[in-house]
Amino acid sequence: MSLFTAKRSDLKAAQRLADLEATVAAIDRSQAMIEFQLDGTIITANKNFLDTVGYRLDEIVGRHHEMFVQAAYGRSAEYKAFWASLRRGEFFSDKFQRVGKDGKDVWIQGNYNPIFDAAGRPCKVIKFAVDITAVELERIANEARRKAEEEQSAVVCSLAGYLKRLAGGDLTARITETFEGRFLAIKEDYNAAVDSLRAAIDQIAGSTDGLRGSSDEVAAASADLSRRTEQQAASLEETAAALDEITATVRRSAAGAKEASTAASGARQEAARSGEVVRDAVAAMGEIEQSSGQITQIIGVIDEIAFQTNLLALNAGVEAARAGDAGRGFAVVAQEVRALAQRSADAAKEIKTLIANSTSQVARGVQLVGETGQALNGIVGKVAEIDTLISEIAQSSQEQATGLNQVNSAVNQMDQVTQQNAAMVEQATAAAANLRSESNALAELVSRFETGAAHGAAGPPARPRSVPVPRPAARAVPQMRPGSSAAVAPEWEEF
């Protein structure tokens, strides 16, 4: 009976052992399992555990459990306390993060089971675990995604508020909340952009004040320049009119000087001809004087002949008296011849006296004609000098007329250019007025921004209305005045 009972006990024990082995085999197939000594040295591990951590069995047997944890955690007091609890037989079950081969992260859901010997003392530790790396990584990813979405939503809401303030012109709206990670760059970039924009608006505000003052000065200077340009244009127009009159007067003077030169040239020629006539008259009077001398000589001969005749008649009368009555008729003839010779002598004497008076008068006439010739020669010289001077005056007058004509043309061009300048100054004045209006408008726009800095402007100026730039008034281009020889050069149109 006892033998039968012993066999039945052996059968139950064998059955129970088989069940245990089957259970262990099932656990070994479904879970990762590893055994440690109480100090954490690895005894063995099944295939599931080796696949989970990526090691071979020979790579882990004899090494410490510390190889599966982070180095910092392995050196920590918490880790040492963990193994001290296991050595005391305490059971641990939790989700653990471990380090596999090549440093890969491994997440397991496991429990550390102290194994007790027959005396009830812990002898080793068996760890059963399930690889939940994929699930945990997905959970971590979802958690990170949720956290990122929450952080992004918070960032978007905060950024929207600051952008709303910025859109309202508040340039002091800097992000003060704490942004982390990738959103930190957005905060820094936004704050940098706001700071840059605020600095730019501050600078624009300061420049706008200066621009407004400068535009006022430019507008005032343009108005003053326009007024002075109009005065200058009027003065140039009066100067051009006066030059026209002077040019006409000088032209008439030049024409008169030219006519006077022509008359002086004619007078010079006439005086020269008169000198020649006087010289001919002097020559003729000289010839007359020579002829008078010759006549005087002839009269002397006649007087000599009359004297000889008278002497012969006297001799004839003496001879007739000697002849007596026979020579009485011859004496009468001789008496008549003597009387004729006497009359001839008297006539010759009278002619000689007349010839002498005529010679004296001819000599006087020759002297006067000579003096007249000398006077005419002096007149011819003076007339020549006058002709030369009048010619020079006429030439100078002509040159003055030409120079005044050029001056007149230049003044006409200056007049037209000044009128064009006046039109351009009007445009510049209108543009300056528009610039002043636009600078005021810009100052008003800039004043809408709150930069935290006080500007010098007393307040936003009233909204100016735009001043249209007027087109230059159509001015009649002045016709070329007398004396102008050319129109305005084409390049002045581009002035």
C-alpha cells in the first residue's frame, strides 16, 4: 500500500514538474528573461531578451546589469539602492528604459523577481520583461507632438497678441514670455525685428522733423528765388530794350560815319584835283612870266631899232642940209622917219612900262598861286587826315554795331533763358510746397507709431492737401529784336 502511495506521489511530482517546465517554456517563448546574481552579475538570458537588447549571450554573461542603463544612472545612489532592495528580496515591477547594443534606447515592461533558496534567503534575481519599445516610442512621439502642439498653440496665441499690438502701431510690443527650443529663434527674430523697426521709425521720425524744416526752408527759398527771378527777367527785358535802342543809334551813327567818310574821300579827291589845277596854274603863270621877259627883250630890240633909226634920220637930215636945196625933200623924209622913230621909241617905252607892270603883276600872281597851291596842299593833307580819322571812326562804329548786335543777341538769349528759369523756379516752388505737404503727412503717419521715445513735434499736424504742380505758364517767346542775328540755341531748351 505504501509502495502504491509512493508511486502515486512520484507521478504527481513528475506531472507537476512537467507543468512547471511547460510554463517556463511558455514564459520563455513569450517574454524576455534574464537571471542575475544578487550583486547584479548576469548569469544567463533567453533569446527574446538577447533580441531585445541586440547582444549575443557571450557578450553579456559575467558582466554587470549596469551595462543596460545610462552611465550616470549606473553611478547614482538610486541605482545602488535599487540593487540593495533586490538583495533584500523586494520585488520590483515597472516600465524601464534601458540601453541596448550600440547605445540604442530600449523600453521594457518588466519585473525583477528575487528567488529564494530552501532557507528562505534570496539567492538570485530573475527578470521577466516585455519589449514595449515601439509602443513607448510611439507614446513618446505622441506626447512630444502633443506638447509641441500645445507649445506651438501658446506661441501662436502669444505672437498673435504681440502682432496685434504691433499692427496698432505699438513698437514697444516685445515678447517677454519664455520660448524654448525652436520657438526661441522666433522670439529673438521677432524682438530683433521690432527693435530694428522701432529704431528705424525713431530715425524716420527724427528725419521727418528735419525734412519738414528743410522743406519749409526750401519752399521759402524757392518763393524768394522765384520773385527775384521774375525781377531779373523784367530787368533783362528792360536792358534788352535799351540795348535795342543803343544798337539802332550806333548803327545810325555808323551809317552817318560811313557817309561822312565817303564825303571826306570825295573832298580829298576834289582837293587833290584842285591842287593839280593850282600847280598847272602856277606853271602857266611861270610860262607867262617867261613870255613877258621875252617880250621885254623884244621891246628893247625895238627901242634900239628906233634909236638907231632916229640916229640915222638925224644923220640923213645933216646930209640933206649939206646938200641944200637938192636934199630938201630927203630932209623932209628924214624928218618923218625921225618922227616915226620917235613915236616908235615912245610906243616901245610905253609897252615896256606896261610889260614891266604886267610882269610885276604876273610875278605877284605866281606868288599868290604858289601860296594857294601850298595852302591847297595843306588842305589836301588835312582832308586826308580827316578822311583817315572818319574812316577809323566809321570802322569803329561798325565794329561797335557788330559787338552791340552780339551783346543784344546774348541778352535776348539770357532773357529767354531767364524766362525759362522763372518757369522752372515756379515748378520748383510748387514741388517744394508738395514736399512740405508730403513731409507733414509723413510726420503724421510716423506719429501713429508708439516707440516709447518723445519726439520734438508738438503734435500731429493737420492733414495737408496735396498741392498740384502747375505747368509753366505759356509765355510768348519774344521775337528777335532789331540787331538780333540768331535765335536761342537749341541746347538752352534742355536747360
